Amino acid sequence: MGSKNLAKITLLSRNPLIFTHFIMDLKAFKKKVAKKKDKLNAFLTKLDDIVPDDMPQLVAEVDKTVWQDVDCTTCANCCKSMVPTYTTKDIARISAHFGMTPKQFKDKWLEKDPDNGDWQNKQRPCQFLKDNLCSIYEIRPADCAEFPHHNKKPFDLYNDMFKQNIEYCPATFTLINRLRKRVEKEYEW
Ligand code: SF4
Ligand code: SF4
């Protein structure tokens, strides 16, 4: 899910005098989503039928600007409000890290998704979120490492997923909003 730079913050936090970690205002983000959601969903619905020829380059260009403005270490909303799924490899790797067997790990932290049988977190926020950062960042589940999926190809195949994720992820919200503006301004749309 979210990419968080644990090393950077740990380094800063060693000196409390210079530790001024800003936390994103997620209530304000929710309000922004409520205002813009319909517009962004309409754009994504239209993108099901009309796709700019240079969509991959366009997404890559706009995504670069998103990460100049959105810092996951100030957010962690995915870790607070969504549940990651775990593959068998994830479970083996993370349980070994804690000196547990996969079964002990599953019994303690996971449950099966009733819809598809995937192993997922029992609780949210995620038990591994500490001080707004992922405490198992280097060995986190693949699902977390891939989130927020901005480099999926073809991008427009995942419009429904992005419709859901704009509600939780400020980076995805910003990406879709900036894409919408670019496409409406520069293309016959
Ligand atoms: S919700 Fe999005 S912006 Fe926030 S931490 Fe997760 S990936 Fe980053
Ligand atoms: S393991 Fe938990 S804290 Fe770490 S990135 Fe995934 S959801 Fe967030």
C-alpha cells in the first residue's frame, strides 16, 4: 500500500528538537473528495470509452508531479482505513521476521476475506503502523508495496479501482484530478 520512508523519519526523530513531522489533515481531504468525487468519477467513466493515444506517457508525467506534492509519511490513510491482503509468500516472510509460524501469524493477525478467500488483516488501522509509518516497510505485503497502483497498464483498465481509491488516497485523488484537467484542456474530449 503506501510507500513510507522509515529511514528518513527515524533519523530526524533521534533529535526531538528538529523533529517537526507534519501530519496531513485527512478530514479536510475527505471534504475535498466529497466536493469533487462526482466530477472525477464522470471523468473515469468516460475514460472507459475514450482513451488518449499517449495515455501511458501522460499518466507518467502527471504522476511525477503528484509525488512532488504528496508525502505518504504524512498520510498513511491506506494503512488506517483499508486492509491489505497477504500472499502465501508474504505470510512466510513476515511471520519468519517475528519468529512465528505462518499459522501462528494468521491466527493472531489475519482472517479470510469472505468474498474471495484471500488472507487479509483482521484490524484497521494496520497493526504494523507505528507513529504513522510502516514498521515492517522492507518486508511489507506485496499488496502494500504496489499501492496506489499508479503504474498499472493499461491504466484505463483499472478505472473502477481508481474510483474507489480516490476516496482514501490523496495521491490517487490528485493524480485523477490533474489528469482530468490535462485531458479536458489539451484533448478533444
Ligand atoms: S493513502 Fe495514498 S498518499 Fe496516503 S499513504 Fe497511502 S499511498 Fe500514500
Ligand atoms: S503492512 Fe500495514 S502499515 Fe505496512 S504498509 Fe501495509 S498496511 Fe501499511
